[in-house]
Amino acid sequence: MDDVKLRKYEHTLAISGAAVVAFGIWSVFKAVIYFVLLPMDQLGVAFEEMDPSQTEDIRQIGLSDRGVGYVAVAGFLIVVAIDLLMRLYIGKHAILDGRRKTKRRVYVGLSIFLSVSLVMEVGNRIASFVNYSTQNMDDFDKLVHAANVSIIIDLTSLLALINLIIAAIMVKKLRR
């Protein structure tokens, strides 16, 4: 009976690893689409309104609103690239562990970290969506709130990570 459970959890681990990789690719795709649709001038103005103290240093360099927008996009894309690399690492090692090709468990810790950050991100977006009325918004605000539709996909990604964590724990327990 334990062999059947072990095979089930190993299969779940491999499938969840593939899902984590797929959602990582989706996050990059989503970010690219978001920034293609967003005018750089408006992003620079919005970035300055969020934290004027940080943009003072950038303004002293002599960047325009568009330049500040490009700096913000570059920073965001670096974060998205790090997220993708983490998801690729987690997914690859979960698939390998599910196929009994490795026994490294570092990916479980990274999965927990990624799950916590995803919970905070989704919670923040839900809170901002609830706090702000969607009436009387300019185009930038409408675009930001339209991105909140992707909360469902992020919740699905979170469920895949949770499923991966549970399967990894059960595989380790059943292999003993």
C-alpha cells in the first residue's frame, strides 16, 4: 500500500514541478504584455507618485518621465527573471525527485519562500482592488486594475506550489 502512495506522490511531485515551470513562463509572458500595453511616460509619473524620495536621485541624473519608466521596467524585469529562475530550479528538481533521479530537497525551501511571497502579492492586489473604486479612473489605473484579473491564475500557481510542497514532504516520509 505504501508503494502505491509513494508512486502517487512521486507522480504528483513531477506534475506539480511542471506546473510551477509553466506558471513561471506565464509570469514572464504576463509582465511583457503588461509593459507593452503601458505607456512609459505614465509609468514614470506613477513610479514618482508612489515614492517621490527615491525618484529624486533618478531626477538628479536628468531622466525624463519616460526614462524613469524604463528604469522601473528594467528593475521589474530583473525581479521577474529571478522569479523565473527560481521556478525553473524548483520545477526541475521536483520533476527529478519525482522520477527518483535526485534526492536534493533545497527546492522545498524555495517553494515555501515562493508560496509566501505569492500569498503576499495576491493579498496585496486583492486589498488594493477592494480599497479603490473602479469608477472615475484614468487609463493607467484601469490598466492596473485589469491586471488584477490574473489573480485567479496566481492563485492556481499558489495551489500548484502547495501541492508540490505536500507531495515532497510525503515522498520523503514514504521513502524512509
